[in-house]
Amino acid sequence: MLSAVLRAIRFSGSLQFCFMPTGAWQTDATPSLANLGPRRGVAMPFHIVVQGACWLKIEDQTVALAAGDVVAFPFGTGHQLGVGEGGLLVSPVKDLPPKPWRDIPILRYGAGDGGNGDGVRLLCGYLELAAAGFRPLQDALPKMLHARTADADDLAWLRTIIAQIVSEVDRPHAGGVSMLERLTEITFIELLRRHVSAAPPGSVGWLAAMTDPVLARCLAAIHGEPARDWSAAALAAACGLSRSTMTERFETVLATSPMRYLRAWRLCLASVALGTTTQSISEVAYDAGYGTEAAFNRAFSRAYGVPPAAWRATSRRDG
């Protein structure tokens, strides 16, 4: 059930800017777009190629990008973009004006104006994923999501979305920044949908579980009511399954048990609450299903490497 995935991902913010280089050029490898995010580890960089063509280098792979291509990096993996070899070295992230922005920044490089077919035009930025620390989600996504929309009949509607994004950048209106955030979210959702639909039969992992008729019901119940006092028997009954069938499917596809999965999701929600609310740690612990703050502290520290108070302090400092 893909809707359960989309609810779980929980977009919490985004940023966009327009990048328009001409001639031969290449971007600096650092700093990463992911470091622009208020909370490190939850920012997913993306690029939408509006005009022209360029190359993208990620680790040991080089990919040719053309107008209509959309790429996103779920783990903020470092990468470079460019045209030609040995061209002008540019650092768009370093050249961005201080925030907040009333309009989307437009960064131009080279001798041309980048708007008359003589250069490349990209919309760049990131999406914040509040659930990025959830291990099943991390394990399900590749280092790069890539879709080519130019010649895909089934993506004609996404080309319309991209055209609207360009219009919002070129002709700013009131509420344009918020509109761009929503359009960018829709674009990422389509990337994710395509990734899910491309999973071959018999795949394992979180996204594969969304297409499993047994697990989809279970995960929808967990994500729909994470604070409910679930037991394995109660969860199986709510999904119309035997406990043994449910447990077997979880172990086969997700390599975990239903109760371990539930605890992991509750801790993920707790990490979000610690970073984005004023709830006390004891209140967050109770919502996560822990009877004492001490038990919650131990479980959270095992899962995230630091105690809840330190997580909250870091989130507030970075935010």
C-alpha cells in the first residue's frame, strides 16, 4: 500500500534554487546540497534538468542527463555535475544568498545568459524527510533515483509539473515558494512510485512489502495507529491473518518481526518529535510505548547512538 509509504515519509521542508551555467563547467564536489538542510541526515538533494544536457558523476558512475530528467539522492550522496572537461569550476551552494528568500535565487555562470538555448538550466535543492532515519526506509532506497520524462508517454503529466515549476521560477507570484515545495514533493513521490513498481516479483525490503497483499495490511495498521497498544495477536487479528502467517511474511520480506518493526517505527516518530516539538522527553517516551523514561532512553540510545536529550539538543542547534 503505497499510501502508507507516503504518509510515513513525512516531508518536513524543502529548498529550491535555479542554476544556469553556460559553456564548459563543472561543480565543486563539496559542500553537498544535503548540508544545506536545517537537520543533517534528513535532507535529500535533487536536480531537475529544465534545459540542455550535462553529465553527472556519482562515485564510480557517470550518467548523461538531458532536459526532462529528474534525479534525487536519498542519502545525500556526494556528486558532481558538468559539461565538457576541465571547464569553469563553480560552487553554487557557496554562492547562494543568505536566507530567508522572497523569490527563488537564480545563479548564472559563464558568458551566456543561460536562457536562450546556449546553456544548461537546472532546478536544484533538497527535500527534508523527517523519517529518513528509519532503517527499513534507508535499506529500501538506492543511492540515486533517476527518471527520464522527455520521451515517456506515461510521464506526460510529470512534464506538465516540471513546466509549472519553471513558470513559478520565471514569473514569481504570491505563495510561489510554497507552490514550488508542493510541486517538488509531487515530483519525488513519482520517483518513488516508479521505484516501487519496478521491483521484480519476489523482491524483499520495505518498498517490496508495500506490494505484498499480506504485509501491506499490516504496515498500514502500524503506520495508521502507531501509538495503539499492539500485540502480535491483536495486529494479526486486525489484518485478518493468523499470527504465524504474519510473522513468517515479516521475516521473509523485511527480515524482522512485527513487534521489532513497530518498535523501530515508534522510535523513528520519537526522533521526529524530539526535533520538532516541545514535548517533554517523558511525554515522547509514553507516546513511543515506553512505561518509563529510563527504558526509552536505553532503547533510543541503542537505535540512534545518542540519548534523547542529546538528539534534541543537536536538532535544535542544527535547526
